Amino acid sequence: MDEESLSRRAAPMTVLVVDDEQSTRELCAAVGGECGMKVQAVGSAEEALELLEQFPVDILLTDLKLPKTSGLDLLKRVRGLYPHTAVLVLTQYGSIESAVEATRLGAVDYVTKPFHVEELKARLERVTRDVELDQENRLLREQLRTRPGFGGLIGMSAKMQRVFKMIERVSQHEYPVLILGESGTGKELVARSIHFSGPRQDKPFVPVDCSSLVPTLIESELFGYVKGAFTGAFNSKQGLLETANTGTLFFDEIGDMPVDMQAKLLRALQEREVKPVGSTERRAINVRVIAATNRDLEQAIHNGQFRQDLYFRLNVVQMKLPPLRERKSDIPLLVASFLEKFCDPQQAPRTISNDAMQRLMAYDWPGNVRELENAIERAVALGSGPIVHVADLPSNLIYPTGDRAPEREELLPLEELERRAILRTLRQTGGDKLATARLLGIGKTTLYRKLKQYHMEHTVQ
Ligand SMILES: Nc1ncnc2c1ncn2[C@@H]1O[C@H](COP(=O)(O)OP(=O)(O)OP(=O)(O)O)[C@@H](O)[C@H]1O
Ligand SMILES: [Mg+2]
């Protein structure tokens, strides 16, 4: 489904009018026609059921008072046989009880006779919106079931399809892969997909978060150490490179690795062996290497922060993940999948209103899929009822920049605003970094990088 088709189907709505009065039938058919609908009209419930058997319709508009089988009985039959047909009933003035009974039995709305043309038009248009929303959601759920994705990755856009093809291809080989992309675009998920679709899938997948490694401990973390190698080394410990032996090592945020460690890592990868700290013995390792970063490594090389030789070593195959704003057609499917993920399985599936979906489509998503996932998780937690509405979305989506100019807010550089936001959130979470990252809608690794950048690593322990 592309962006445009979100804002509508090509085929007209089909409507079946059931009323024993010819004049009402004609009037309803004319109103339906004016709304761009394809209308058929019959005079009894029996005729209606016969016709529906061959041509199910989107909307049934029926009088409650019919000659043989009553309108209420027709409603019951149609609800059972064609659950996706929306039923709108016509009731006589003064018979509100039957209208209430009809809604209880599943009619979406009722119109009291005699009615104004405009009134019927408005009701038909409202039902149309409900029907379209329901059809769209069913379609999305269907697409989800048939798994248009790869290893948990969702996407039907041409850009994501290219990513899936590439995963399929590179997973069968051994060469290093460098995954580039903004924060929250799915770099780690892609790395996992490559590993779990390849011949090493039964072997370990070991992620190494280079941004959260403590500089003084990196070497022993990566290569391990032997008993007595340093104060406190009471036992020997295997390093991450050895833990990943025969499997895959995933260097996340490789751009954050200190330069001196980069040289040691390169050597280990080239020679395919590690030397634990304090040991003289070298141990052979066989690992597949995947690395990821959201930094511009070429710029980092230029600035002397990244070694060119390590870059060449890692950048054998490069995968660039598209930001969400460049593949907005994937948003409805992602939303459907997150709604399913966060909703209580005991309850009816949640859907999202057209207005709310339009906001999601209009937004720029600087935090990419992670930000969208957080927005839906929050909406599900805050909202109640089967439909997620605009009001359940985060305020930056409801009030895009400029809509709500702060009145007397201090004007500060972006960096300072960011630093304060992190600090405030850290305080609120009592220093819980995972919760802080989630609330800010950024990855844990991004948070660690920013903490380092603002010298806040030790703030609120
Ligand atoms: N295509 C996708 N389909 C479904 N979920 C996705 C997709 N891409 C990302 N996600 C989800 O979004 C979140 C962020 O993904 P991931 O951690 O892989 O991103 P990242 O690029 O590594 O981010 P960062 O740079 O911040 O570390 C995860 O919860 C992941 O499951
Ligand atoms: Mg990541």
C-alpha cells in the first residue's frame, strides 16, 4: 500500500437499501448515488438475503418495519453471515426502543423517518469512514499475517524490500558487513537477521555495545584476561571475541570505540586470534563480524577519530538503512504490528483512527521506527477503548513545531536543551538509563554517547 492509497480505495462503496415503500427506496438510492456509492434497492428481507448471497455489500440500509421477516431479524442474520457489512437502520419516528435494540444487535447507527436528505447523507458518510477504517485494518492484519518482512523486520516499501534482498544475500557469506543508518532505523535488527538467516544461526550472536564499554575495561572485555592479570582478577575470564567463536560478533556503535582499541581489534580480526590480558598465549577465533554506526565514519577518519585500516576491514559490504521519513508507506503496517504487540491479547484488536494515522504520516520521525514504536506503546497504555485517537499520541505529533509557540520560554541552544532534557529525565527515573532512553525515544547506545558528550556519565547513579 502506498501513501496515496491510504487516503482511499478506488472502488465505490456498495449499498443495499431494504424498504417496502418505493418512495423511500428511491430517495435512499438517490442520496447514496450522490455520495458516490453503488446502490441497489429491494422491498423485503427475503429479497435482500437472496441478493447478498451473490453480492455481499459494504453497507446495508434497512427499514425495521418490513412485510414478512422484520428488519431486526434481517439485521441479526446479516451480522452473523456477513460480519463486515455495516448495518444502518431506518426507524419510525417515536419508536426509539427498536432503534436501541437494533444498535444492541450490532447496527452501527440509525436514522429516524421522516429524514432530511442531508441527515441521511451525513450518516452514510460516517458509516463509510468506519467501513474504510475496518477494511484497511483487516488488510493490514492480513498483510502482517503473511509476513511481508524479514526476521521481525517489517516493510513493504521498495527501500525495505531492497534491504531484505541484501540481508538474504549477505547472510549466506562470511564477509564483514557495515550497517549505517540513523538512530532507530533497525540496525541491530538487521544484524540479527543476517546472523539468524545464515549458516551460523545455531552459533552465538554476541552484541558488543562499543558506546557503553568502560574505556579502561574494553581490552579485557573484548579479549578476556587470565587469573592475576590485574588487581581483582581472581579468576580468568573469556572475552567477548572468544564467546562469539564460530558465531557472529556485532559491534554496535563501532564509531565510539577508542582509537587505541581500534588498532588492537583490527589486529585480532586480521590474525584471527586473541591474546587475553596477562597471557602470553594466543587463541584462535573464527567469527563473522558485523558492525553498525549512526556516525559518519569517513568524517571520523578525517578527524583522526577512526582508523582507516579498520574501516576498510569492516566496510566490505555496506548496508544503508533508510530513515522512516523516506519510507512512510511502511507506517500503517508498522503501526498495525506495534498495536498487536502492545495490546492485551485477551481484548479485541485495537485500531487507529484515520485522523491519528494522518498525523503519523505527516510527522518527520527523527527517532525513526523506535520513536514510532514508543508512540504506539504510549498510546495503547494511555488510551482506552478499541480505537487510538489523536489525543493519545505524543504532543509533538499533535502540535507540530510552530503550532504551540512557548510564551515566555527561555531561548537556548539545541545542545543545552538536549542536555537539560536528559538530565531531567534521568532525575525522574532515578538514574535508570534504560527507562531514560525509552522516555526520550532514543536508543540506549545513543543515550550513552550523549552522556559522554555532555560529561554526565556519573550523573544520578
Ligand atoms: N523494520 C522494522 N520493523 C519492525 N520493527 C523495527 C524495524 N526497524 C526497527 N524496529 C524496531 O525499532 C526499534 C529500534 O531498532 P534497532 O535497535 O534495531 O535500531 P538501531 O538502528 O540499532 O538504533 P540505535 O542507532 O538507536 O541503536 C527496535 O525495537 C526494533 O525492534
Ligand atoms: Mg542500535
